[in-house]
Amino acid sequence: MNPKIKVLEPSGILNSVKGNELRREITNLTSTDADIILIDLKDVNFIDSSGLGALVAAMQAVKQSNGKLFICSVNDQVKTIFELTKMDRILQVFTTREEFNNQVLATK
């Protein structure tokens, strides 16, 4: 059985406004029975505390729907924020989308 995968690609600054948009998108995707949600942050150049909160809320919503959430393509600034806040310990982050494909989709 192939998992149902949805990819979100936020851009710019992930703050309270974009974080709320991301939460709404995640809620919509979890109601469509997406098995895996990948948030590709390649176009995000900064995340503030509201953005981090949105990612935590997204992770919880996906988990409640028995899905899996992954993050990929974080830049150095976002990676540093994840490390400082220990988000890198609770979110599964891949360097690139190709790495995600090779490690997650190849095992399905």
C-alpha cells in the first residue's frame, strides 16, 4: 500500500501569520487522511517563536490523526534555531527532499 503524501512549502518568514496558515493547511490535510506530511522549508529564511509553535501544533495534529510529519531542507539559521530550542530532537528533519525520499519512501 502506498502512503498518501502531502508536501507543504512555506516561504519567507515563518511567523504568527504564516504559522496560522500552516496550521490551517495541516488541519485540512489531516482531514483528507494524508499518511505523511512533509514540510519543505527550502524557501523559509527565518522562523520566530510563533513559527516554532506552529510546527509543534502541526506535529501534534498529524500525530493525533495517526500520520507522520517530517521536515526537510532547513537553512543554517533555521537549523540553529532548531538546535537551540531542541526542536531537532522532536522533529524528524532531513537535509534535503531527496534524503527524505531515500530514507522514508524507500522503506514504504
